[in-house]
Amino acid sequence: MTRATWRTRLGFVLAAVGSAVGLGNIWRFPWLTATNGGAAFLLLYLLVIVLVGVPGLVGEMVIGRRSRRNPVGAFAELGGPRWRVLGGVALIASVVVLSFYSVVGGWILRYTLASATGAYFAAPEQYFAAINYGVGAAGFHALFLLATVAVVYAGVDRGIELATTVMVPGIVLLFGGLAVWVATLPGSGGGYEFFLSLDVAYLRDNFFSVLVAAAGQALFTLSVGAGAMLTYASYLGEDRSLAADGTIIAALNTGIGVLAGLVIFPLLFSLGVSPGEGGPGALFVGLAGAFGTLPYSRVVGVVFFGVVLLAALSSAISIMEVLVAYLVDEHALSRPRATAGVGGLFLVTGTAAALSPSLFGLLADTLANLVLTAGLLGFLLFDGWVLRRAALDEYETGAGRLARLTGRPWYYAVAVVIPLFLAFTFLTGLGAVVGVPVSAPAALALAVVGVGGAIVLLRSDTDSTA
Ligand code: PHE
């Protein structure tokens, strides 16, 4: 059986943008921006995207295109059987992310429908509290999952590529329209100020905590660390510049994220809702509650949540594809069977998250950041110290002159500098989870020792087998 491929160049880019643009931009981003000082967070987030996210994204795609395999098969093929475990980390990350993601997808689906009748307008807080967890939430999660299964079932080019080619331009158009309309509302000005004016003192006082939050969010929003971009890149031909594609994907993702911010913050301010009330309910209680007071509230609600639903779906598809590709490549299952099996798995794990707020919180808040950071850290050390020259070759394949010039700096960033940064944020985040606060100098020292040790081991290992 020949392996699936993307039909067109644009098709791959749109599918990858569809993976990147999702609840991360619309639900998680405003929530984290609001709790981390507004523009201070935005600034660090943009820096991490450029300096860590884009090279990291390319590092992940290099492995996918080089091997033309799912994550587990990719590492085995390129590094030998014992590297399968690194692919296993990616599979675990995919399970962690989609298990809570599809619950939020279910909330969005419910709000899209409820907007048509205005069900949540009168008492938004009570409405969200009544639907967020429990049997109803599990039911809507299952519906969202079913939609995801339907697209993945249809295949890479006829399902994913076709769906995202329609969805992504739709998201841009609808959000653009909403942003223009929001600007005309009285009182929206405060939102732009909050979002775009930098509070230097806040940034100075909270630098490390904002940095760690920004780093986790940057990985999440670019879909790196879970093998989704690796898998999408495995359906690519050799004639593409991964560096150029990675840059385009990140730029579009960031642009759409900022556009979402330009809708959400001015809207909140124009309605006098404080964006500071963080937590997973921020979007639902604050924004949804505000819709009720607007002219054409039902239309606005349906359009807004409908766009978010499309964005969430195009991301969920990419996560599910990681596991489906694994079953198809490694266990020779047919795509329909693999998709059904993976759908069944998430029916169980997602239902558990929909029934248990504490499990949901654990997955969405802390575990997601940690598994994505660990995943990307492993991928990049693999690029730098197992693939070595081959990673650079793959980077340069299909690249134009400009991209070739960036090859060596990219290699050193991916092999040394970014792993240090990821280990640093991983340790700081882990410390916060287990309740042992790790100071910045201590985290840095541990990161240097850990990454340095890993590099020494990998070098002696590949030297002795070479
Ligand atoms: N990037 C997606 C979003 O922002 C989430 C995601 C994470 C998708 C990891 C795939 C892998 O919503």
C-alpha cells in the first residue's frame, strides 16, 4: 500500500495551520494573557514563538519528512529500535491533549447550539456551571469526537486536507469580520490598551513565571511536542522548504491568535467584564455572558462559537491522526479500523475528563505543558545528537538560498540552546506541580547538568556504534 500524501503545497500548509490554530489561540491564550499581565505576556510569548517555537517546529518536521513515518516508526527507523520510546512520549502527549481538548470542544459545540436559542444569556455563570462537567458534558464531548473521527476516517487528502482548506480561510474571514465590528462598539478602547500596552514593572517583577507560562503556551499553540507536526510532515515530498513552511505556519498562527485577542479583549472591556477572572471558564462566562447584551446577540453567538468550533476541530483532527498513523504504519491496521479504535480510546479518556473536574484541570493545566515540553526536548536532542548531519541535510533539502544560510544557526539552536531552555522551563513547571518551588538559578543549573549529561551520553553512544 502506498503511503498517503498531501495533494497540494497549500493543502499541507493549511492543514498545519489548522492544527496550530485552535482552542489554544482562542480559549487558552486570552485566559493566560489575562492572568499574566496582558501585553507583558504577549511580548514574551512572541519572543518564544520566534526563538524557540519556529526552530522547534522545523526540528519536529525534519524527523517526520526524513522518515515518512508516524512518531514511533520514525524514531525506530532513524535511530534504531530503542528510540521507539521517544515516539511513545509523543503518543502519550497526544492522549493527554486530546482527552481534555475534546471536552472543551464539546462545550463549544453546546454553546454554538445554545446561542441560537439564547439559553445562556440570562444567567451565564449558572449555565456554565450546569454544563461544564457531568453526563451532558460527556455527551457533547462524544459528538465532538464523532466529528473528528469522521474527518480522519476520510483520509489525509480527502478528509483532512479538504476539510482544513475550507475551514482555515473561513476562520480568518469570520474573525476578521468580528474584529472590525467589535471596534465599532462603545468602550472597546480599553481592551486594546490592555492587550497592547506594556507594563514594564510587572514584567520585571514576574519575569520567570510569565516566561514559563509563555513558553508552555507557545508550544501548545504551535502544536509541537506531541508528534502532530511530525506526522503531518511525514506526508510531504522533498521539494519543500521546511524552514519556509514552518515560518509561514507560525506567522499565520500568531496572526490569527492576535486577531482573536483583538476580538475578545475589546469585547470584554466594552461590556465591563474583567479579563482577569482566569480559569477555564473565562471565555464561557465572561464572553458568552456578554453576548446576551449585544445587538443581534444570537447571530453573534452562533458565528463566534461556530468559528471556534471549526478551529477546535481542525486541531483535534491533527492529534487524532498521530495515533491513527501509528496504528496504520506499525500495526498494519486499515485506516477505518484504526480510526474506530482511536475514537473508542478517546471516548473513554475524554468521558473520564468530562466527569472529573480535577482530572480535567490536571490534564489541561499542567500535564499538557509538561508532556509537550518533554516531547519537544526529546525530538530536538534526537535531531542534534542522533541525526546530526542528516538533520541538517533534511533541513536544507528543498530549501532556498536564504533558508540554507540559516541551516547552521538552526542546528546549534536545536542541538544545544533550545534544549537548555526547554529543560529549564520543564523543571520550573515540574517544581510548581509537585509543590517544590525551584528557583531560577537552581533550574538553570539542573538544566545545564541534565542536557549536558544527555549530550555526553548520546555522543559516546553514537561514536561507539558508528
Ligand atoms: N495547537 C492546538 C491549539 O492551539 C492544540 C494542539 C496541541 C494541537 C498539540 C496538536 C498538538 O489549539
